[in-house]
Amino acid sequence: MATRAFDYDLFVIGGGSGGVRAARRTAALGRRVGIAEEYRYGGTCVIRGCVPKKLLVYASQFSETFEDAAGYGWTVGERSFDWAKLIAAKDREIDRLEGVYRRNLDRSGAEIFESRAVIEGPHAVRLLKTDTVVTAERILIAAGGRANPFADLPGAELCITSNEAFHLEQLPGEIVILGGGYIAVEFANIFAGLGSRVTLVYRGTEILGGFDDDLRQTLHTSMEKRGIRILCNDTLTGVERTPDGRLTAKLKSGGSLDADQVMLAVGRLPNTLNLGCEAAGVELDEKGAVRIDDHSKTTADGIWAIGDITNRLQLTPVAIHEAMCFVDTVFLDRPTKPDIETVPTAVFSHPEIGTVGLTETEAAKRFEELEVYRTSFKPMRHTLTGRDETMLMKLVVDAATRVVVGAHVLGPDAGELAQVLGICVKARLTKDDFDRTMAVHPTAAEELVTMYEPTYRVRGGKTIDD
Ligand code: NDP
């Protein structure tokens, strides 16, 4: 046990997914744990990220479900959508989840503070609400990140970020979204599904940089078919209020877009501002993120950092995994490096993306020869609806070892598939293992085990048709 020279064995700054997991697990070991959160327990994921986002995604999909029902013989009566009702229902669920987070923390024995906490020294944290200082043998920084406000953009103060998108008083009739990453793409689909006219403006050549090109292009086409306007190779140079109270967003290419809301989704910044890192010798990197070693230890003795405040992968399960590794390393004497190789991920666009491992482009740089198995088809559900929808599946295989190094899916439930494909790719299963596996019929996923011949090969970076 730690020396009683300190108030706590561990003090955690930040009550999000990573911080709460570390606090609960350490307290369960019988250690004295304090945790401070300045806003709401649950953090970005629960309060203003993954969870409310997914609820809005579900809401946005009903419009097509009602339309598609006709193909199956249903007559759906008059439909209307009430944004305020959705937001209130979503808020009730978030309140419930916040309660669950707090109760779990409480049961674990951790002491909960509702206060902003700043580091005062290697073992000292000041709680601003009560202006008191507590001491801890170890400090864990898990204060997360925040939406980049893009302050350099003239008129940025007129715009919203994902934070405000969850609390708008009304559904915007017309919205412009800047960015081409997860958040921009997910919200473009949410707003379009709920009935807004959406324009997505992205500075690069294709949305979702870093994902497999096939997924990016097919999703782009699919979003356009749903009426979302996508302007690539362009950006906003300013936003102004018009006399009628709406907004006009100026495009770099010339021209402008009128909208009720302009949403900025240009990445997230680590929450290190005024956190007192410098006081304790915690170095930051060039992006302002806490610099850590392979075991999440900062440059200051006794201080660790996990989650979005570090410059690793900004994903909830990654923060939770880092928390588990932190407790193993520090309190269980089992040094464990977080393993953030081959992380499956999903984009809750419409259709969804589920992906794990290397893109074809990355794999082509790493391996001399690839076999690429690719199929695209109309999902069975849409044979009767008549909807022009494409599902895409792609396996990228290292030809020399037959190991499946990347698996990419666009289509219904792709996120669910990514979880299972994640196990396969992480386990370094070969294409022969996939081939040996019996198909589940009739499903879309059976295509993953019935693509017997490569669609094409990539040798020395060049595509060769079989
Ligand atoms: P991303 O990093 O995914 O995307 C940021 C986007 O903003 C990129 O398209 C980037 O363009 C663009 N951008 C950055 N700076 C500027 C600028 N100055 N002007 C114009 N465009 C700019 O960030 P998000 O905000 O979408 O999401 C943050 C993180 O949250 C994600 O990385 C992800 O890890 C996580 N997240 C995960 C989700 C999930 O798991 N489903 C859902 C939502 C978020 P460029 O590509 O050219 O750099």
C-alpha cells in the first residue's frame, strides 16, 4: 500500500471513459482513489459524442425505413418528425447513463469530486471549486479533448461544433459542414436523414482520409445519391450573419453557401490548456498533447496520461484499454504497453463503414504482392425496396503468407461486422481460414467467406488484373 504521506494513492483528472475505468479498477484493488470532473461524468463519449451520436443516427434512419416499407407491402401513414422530442429523449438517456457512471464509481469506493482540477506539482492537484489542494502519490491525466473551434476562421463564433449540434433548438433546414473526418461525415448523414439540406465542404480530394479508397469513393457516391452535396478540394474562408438572421459561408473557390447553421468538424484538440502541466514538468508535444512513453507515463515522475489528451488514437475503447494497461503497470506490477495496432473502427454514416487493418494503399507499400478480394452488390433488403444501394466488401491479403491484413466493409451493420473481423485480422488469420469457414446463409456477411478468387493483384504497387 502507498504511504499515508498522500491523501490518495491515485488522483484521476477527468471523468470520461478512460479516467473512470482507471479510477474504478484502482479503487477495487483497495487503493485510495479520488477523481475530479469539471462537467459531467461520462466524458465526451457518453455526454456529447459516441452515445448521443448513435441515438441521432438511429433517429435519422427511420425516414428511409418508412420509404422502403412500401416495397414490402406496407402503407405507412402520415409521418412527421419532432426534433425537440428526439433531443429530450436523448437527454433523458444521457442523464440515465451519467447516473450509471457515477453509481459505478461510487460503488468502487472512489471519491468523486465535481470540480475542475489543475496540477500544482508532481503530487498536488488543486480543486478549483473549493480552492483546496489534495495530494496523491500518483496522478492520472485523463482530461480528454475538445472540438477545435477553428478560431482562425473569420466568423467562427457564429458556427457550431458537435457540442452544440446535440442541443440545437430546431433542426436546421439547411446546414453546411466543414471537414471530411468521422464527425463531419456522420453528422452530414444524420442531418440529411432527418430532413436537412446538407453541404459538406472538405479541403482534401476525398472524404475520410486514412480509410480505404474504395470505401471513401463508394460512400461519397452513396451520400450524393441521398441528396448530400459534397464539395471536395475546397474550404471555408469566412462565415457571416445575413440580415435575415441566417448565415452565409464563403468558399475558397469563390461563391458562398447560405445556411441556417454552419458546423465545424475540423478535428479535436487535447484539453491541456491551463491544466498546470508545466508546473509538474509534464511536457506537451507540438500539438499540445501530453507527451507519454510506451506505458502512458508522462515526462514527470508519478504522473501518467491516457485517452484523447495524449496524441494516440482518439477512440473510446482505446482510452479504456489504456486505462486497463495503466492499472496493470502501476498497481499490479505487470508492465503492459497499450496495444493500438490493428484497431477496428466504424463510421456511423449511412451506409456504415466497418474497417480493420491496412488499407490497400498502405498494404501495397508494405508487401511485395497483394491479393485483393472485392465484391459490391445490392443488399438483399433492397431487392424489394428498389433502393439504389451498394454494399462493398474487401479483403486485402498478403500473397506471400496469405494473411488477411485488411478487411473493409461498407453497408448495413458494417460496424457490427468490424468487431468480428477485428478478431480475425488481429489473430492474423489467413485467407484459407476464411475459405474453410462455412457461410451463414442468407446474409451479406457470407460474401466474406465465399470470395474464392482474387478480384485483382497488386504487385510492386501496381494493379494486375487476374
Ligand atoms: P478527424 O481528424 O477525423 O477529421 C478532421 C477533419 O477536419 C479532416 O477531414 C481534416 O482534413 C479537416 N480539417 C482539419 N483542419 C482543418 C482546417 N484548418 N480547415 C479545413 N479542414 C480541416 O476529426 P473529427 O473532428 O471528425 O473527429 C475527431 C476524432 O474523434 C476522430 O479522429 C475519431 O478518432 C474520433 N471519432 C470517432 C468516431 C467513431 O469511432 N465512429 C466518431 C466521431 C469521432 P484533412 O483530412 O485534410 O486533415
